[in-house]
Amino acid sequence: MVAACWVIGSFFNGSYDRAETQKAETKKMVKLNKIYTRTGDSGETSLVNGMRVSKHARRPSAFGEVDEANSVIGLARLHCTDNAEADGMLARVQNDLFDLGADIATPETDKPALRITASQVRRLEAEIDMMNDDLEPLNSFILPGGSAASAWLHLARTVIRRAERHMTELAAEEVVNQAAMHYVNRLSDHLFVLARRINNNGKTDILWRPGENSGQN
């Protein structure tokens, strides 16, 4: 993800001259001719503007968490093959997460750049509202599980929350795209609601029963 975000972000601001364009309904694609470059062997990586930073610096840490979340969503999708609605939502989210990684890998002062936009946030909100209308009332906290897809989505949600924490740490020191902050915050809600929708609209959710095994109830 470190190298991929640099390539993608650089491609969109025109600084990566090896990337080639392919016109497909006006969408830009990235062509990767070589996977390893040896440029990260010293423990550093390049941001989109060419700045070299440690791989454990705040930006690589943040988009590394985004990459992990994307991978977990890929696992969730393996259990959504019979649910076109959920799979379609998650496919869009996975694409957005590469946009988000490129956004984080590009310091806010660099223009133009590939950025998360308010329209992507609004799409998540519209999907949350649509799904939430059909859910069973939430009478307790949810324990991850109920189905394989739901369990993976809860894991993805927690990884997104971790990515958000890294992004807020970054935002305390540098300017971060506000739409990106809104997107990552909304996405964890989206994954939570989708996990419930997949569990028969919440009917097969596993509820937390406070103190059930402690002898206090």
C-alpha cells in the first residue's frame, strides 16, 4: 500500500511519468510494471510529493491501516456472493479506500491531487439511512458474529476505527482533507449497519448481555 498509494497519488498529480493512461469511460487507471523497487529497503518510503519519510511515520501508518481494512473487506465479500446489494456496496468502498490511501499519502498542500470528496461521504450516508430503515431496534451492543460476512465486517469496522485514530493523530500535526476524515468516520458506521443488515436485518445479531457470566445479574 505504501508504494501503491505513492504511485496512484503521483499519477493523479502528474509527477509519476511511468504511469500510463487507459481511457475507459473517462476513468484513469494505473499501470504497474514493476512490483519491487528496493527504495524502501532502508525503512523509508516516499510520499506523493517525493518527500522521504519513515515507514512508521504518521502518514504511512494511517494509509497502512486503510490498506488492512480494505483487505478485511475483501474477505467479507467472499461471503457476500449471494448478496448483490452488499457486494456492490463493499466493492465501491474498496475502491474508495484506495482513493483514501492516495489522499493520505499526499500532503494537503500539494495540488492537484486525488482526494476523497463530499459526494463519497454522502453516498455512505444515503446507504446507511436506507439500510437502517429496515433494521430491528437496537436494544443492546452487538457482539461480532451471527454470520461469517457479519463477523468480517465487524473486524473491518474495528480496523477502520484504528485508521481513524491514526488519521486524527496526523491531523493534530498536519492539515488533513476534512472529507477524508468524514469518510472514515462514516465508514465505520456503514460497516456496522451493513453487518446487521446481513444478519437478517438484525434478527440474528448476537447481543451483549451485561454481566451474564459474572454472577452479577
